Amino acid sequence: MAPTLRRVVALARLRLRVRAGHDALERPVRWVAVSELEDPTPFLEGDELVLTTGMRLAPDDAPAYVSRLVGRGAAGLGFGVGLGHESVPPEFVAAAADAGLPLVEVPRETPFISIGKAVSDMLAAERYEELGDAFAAQGRLTRAALRAGGMAGVVRRLAREIHGWAVLFDETGGVLHAAGEGADKAATLVRGELHRLRAPDGAPASLALSGPHEHVIVQPLGDQRRVTGFFAVGAQRPFSPVGHTVVNTAGSLLALSLEQRRDRLAAVRRVRSAVLRLLLAGEREAARETLAALPGGPDETAFMDGGPFVVLACEAGDAEELQDALPGFTAPWGGVVIALAPVEQAGPVAEAAARRGRVGVSEPVESSGPSGLAAGLEQAQRALLSARPVMRFADLAGQGLLSLVEPNLLSGFAASLLAPLREYGSRADLVESLRAYLACNGHWDAAAQRLGVHRHTLRYRMRRVAELLGRDLDDPAVRAELWMALAVRPPAPR
């Protein structure tokens, strides 16, 4: 943080005297600029203490000169006396007082370079102190990361370091840890912005928001290949360079912790797959002991404690996310996620899984042996092939064949298969003739009577259909495919 003008004028060796703007001495001084120009503002950035002897300034220039300095954001004006002016012209004192600009009188015995050196030394000391604070804060954050519950400790420590709040999210936007006043409310607001940071192509982006009373930074954690989480911090004051350093240090520590967490969870998932293999092999007690050794494992053995249970095969767009979202026992298995749940919990588990993809549900399975589990596993996987969001194996037979096929795929199949008939000149009656022929199971007289045509006409049409499609209409498999295609495409209006 830059020294204030009050600290500069307090240096006894400079013998500076405040002539105006006593109430504005808390302004930061980021540099000292010496200029004898009538308008030095093109060479200023703001927060400078401007020094001049006024040798090219007349008393009437005072209001305009001071106004330009104020407009440029100068910290103050130092007026050197003993050269161009024996004392500070009263017009400059009055103009500075009216504008609220601090004006200090610089005696002849104080070289301007002495003031510049003094401010430079103070800036260097401030910078050294800031670096020391940053190193100390980094040490405290690192120690917090090394203790038990490292991620939560880093979040709490970070909130204290920035005198604000901090929130750590997982890759889905779920809150892992939060600390600091207002963190819960902030987490809800920030979660709605996280989608803006997920870049489908290229590196994920950061987000900075500033308001009158709060300044927020949101950063993704991970790399270009995979975002492992997000963290957000907020404080009432803008973040200084040291603050940014502290935030970046915390981000690095949290990213490392999330990666370690991800590795641990991956290992846990592999163990769950091994537990499922043990159950299929009939090693029930070995499976129970293995699962009980995992974090949360004892709560996942409920399906083993007598009574029937249900097997669910869940479509896994993101297997890790899906497994974390489902209660009870879960395990990756052949490209899907398998969940085992007591019968009374099957409904909530299926509902939770259906929010992320299709679900196949087996019939209740007795927990006494591996054969029941194997049968349930096969039933759940077969039910998953349905196009329905949630399909129970017991309901497959009553749904009809068409309900088990994805509608868009079936529609495309029908359009492609029947296209030669639709494109055959103006003979749109070929499609309806084929429909009647199949509906009457290939009986010429019945089909011709339904269409109101002679059976020889129908025979001619069916020969054209077979030629256009390149299919044998006497083949039962061909008839089944054509009937499915016609079932998707409704009859033409009469």
C-alpha cells in the first residue's frame, strides 16, 4: 500500500508545511513528479505529488492549474519557495483550499530530489513489508493444507487472510467448503455464474466482479483437460497485489488437494467394482469387509442386511459425477454405473439417476446368493436398452416393441427404408398398398378388398414394391422391418 501524504509531510527532515487541504492528507502518494509546465497533466497518471517552483505560473493561473491537477487525480501540490516566489501566492492557497487539494510549501533548503528519494524509500519499505506479509500468509495457508481436513482448513484460513469469505466448489458446482461471513449467500450467487467459466474449447476462464461494497474473484481449478473444481473469494475492499498473491497461493493448494481427492475417489470406485465382483463370485463376507473399510462403507452395506434388493443400471455420461450423486452402493461396470439398493429405496435412487440419463431397474433380487445378483444385473442392463428414462425389467413385455427403440433412430430408419416408395413418381398408393398387404398377413383377396382394388392390381403393386426396395416380401424378417417402419409413419389421410 502506498504511503499517505500525511506520512510524507510528517518527515521532519523535509520541513514541509501544509498550507491547504488538511482534510485530504490521507491520499496515497505513488510517485513524485517535478514539472514547471503550465499544464503537467499529460505526463501524470494519478496519485502523484506534483512539485513546482511556479516560475512560469502567474497568480491568475491558480484556479485553472489546480483544477487540472484535481481532474487528473493528483495526490497534492508541493510549491517550492525562494526562487520564483518568496512565498506561496495566496491565489494558489485559496484555489487549493476551494478544490480540496492538499498544498504543501517546500522551503528553499529542501531539494525536490530529497522529497522524491524519501517517497521512493517509503514505497520500497511498503513493498518489502507487503512481500513479507505475503510470504507469511503463504506459510499459514501451507500449514493449514498439511493438517487433517486440509481443504477446509485452507478455505477458513483464506477467508481470514483476506478479511472476507471463501467458497470451494467441486466440478459440478456443489459446495465442498465455505467460510467467512456471507459465504453461504455468496455461494448461491456464484454458482449461477460457473457455467460462464467452463470453456468447451481452450482453457477455462476466471471471473472478477466489483461493486460498491464487494469485490469477488472466481477461479477454476485444474487444467485445460479437466476442471476439478472452482473457488471464489470476496472482500469489501479491492484486492491488493498481496491479496492476489494470497488468493493464487490458496488456489494452487486447493487444486492440488482436489486432484488428490479425485485420485482417492477413483481408487474407491475401483474397490467398489471389486466388491461387486466378489458378490458375483459368492464371496459375501469378503465383500462386506472390503466395503466396510471404505469411507462411508458401512452405510453402503444395507442391501446385504437381509431382504430383497434391486439392481439399477444407470447411463453414465459422467460416471464419477453420477456415482457421487447416488445414495447407497454404486460401482462402475462395463460403461454404466450399477447401484444396489433395498427395495424400499429403489424409487429415490432411480429418480436421482434419471436426472442424468436413462435407468434400467431389475425385479427384486434375493440377497442370498450370487445367482440372484447376476440375474438382476442382466435384467437391469436389458431394461437400460429401452428408450424410456426409467424402465423396469418387469414392464418390458407390456411396453410394445416400438417403445424400446429410440424414437429419433426409428424415425430415421423408417424414412430411409420407405424413401424409394415415396419417390416413385406419383404412385403414393404403393405405401398404403404395402400397409394393407402386411396388415392382412399377405392374403391377396383380403388386402385387395380393403384397398378397393382388384387382386391382380395389388400383385402388380407388390412386385413394384419388392423391386424398388430390393427386398423379398415373403421373408418374415423383411415383413417385420417394413411393418415397424409403417408403424412409425402414420397412414396417409383419405
